[in-house]
Amino acid sequence: MSETTMPAAEVNHTTEQELVGYELAFHVLPTVAEGEVPTVFDSLKAYITKHGGEITGEEAPKRFDLAYEISKYLEGKNRKFSSAYFGWVRFNLAPAELAALTEDIDSAKTLLRYLLIKLSKVEENNPFAFHDSIADKQAYSINTDVADEGEVAAEVEVEAEVVGEAETVVATAVVLEVPSEAKTESGEETK
């Protein structure tokens, strides 16, 4: 047998970590002037790119009413907020940079709160546009001040689901209840 040496297989060692998909959803304080909200949004995106992140999607913050009041300790006291500017940013980032990014976001004094999540492959491929989804719904209300003195007006809100291409609406209905001892047109009491 002849002695021949086989060349060693080249192994591609990469020093880069695989990027992972994340989403940063946040509420900007309502005390921030409306003209300054884009600056806050840009600073959050700058934190991401500073740590090597690649922005893959975003929705600019827009003001809306919160489902419940959120308290935040500001200027020496707890303050309650019932509205905020909500937005989100999707990005890819090396997991090793996540702690440093979180520190930067924590230092942002203009945020009411935020949530940073790791996206699954399904979530990465199917972004959800929050502001577009609530803009498609319309609410109608009926004036309930028309109830007579002897009638009790109760407001009932009914919300339907979106099925396929059909549009649905949130509707408010008025239910009038007549007390058991109501007066007839002639002024007599009925039981």
C-alpha cells in the first residue's frame, strides 16, 4: 500500500451567531407631545440597530385608549394613565445582544411599558397590524336619553366576529324596561 494522505475536510467555522426573530411592543407615555412620538420610535429602532439588529417590520405608534388604567412611578409619585401611543417593531438579533438591548430600552424614560418576545417561525411569517385591525371596526351608538321617566333604559353592547370576507360591526342596542306599575294614557296605574 502506498502512503497517501487525504486532505482534511474544510470545516466552515462561523463566529456569527444565528439571528433570532423578536418583537418589541410598547406604549409611549401620553404625556409625550404628539410631534415627539416619532423621535421616541426612532430612538427605539436605533437601540436595535446599535446592537446589530435588522428591522424586519414595524408599526408606528398611534394614540388609543387603554383597556384599563396603568400606573407608573414618575416624578416622585404614582401616576395613572388611561391612554398611550402603541407601536411595535419586529427585528432579528443575535441572542447574546438581547441583555444589552433590554438595558437600553429600560433606560427610555418615555415608555409607559413594553414587551419583548421571541417570535416563532409562524409568527415571523404572519405579522399582525394592530392599528389596521381596530380601524376596520366601526361602532354605532344610540342615544339612550330618550327614555321616559317611567322607563328604565339599559345599554347592551353586542360584538360579532369577522368570518371570512364578511364585515361585522360592534353595535349598541337599547333595551327599554317598563316597570310593573306603569301608568296608562288616562293616568291610571296598572299592575
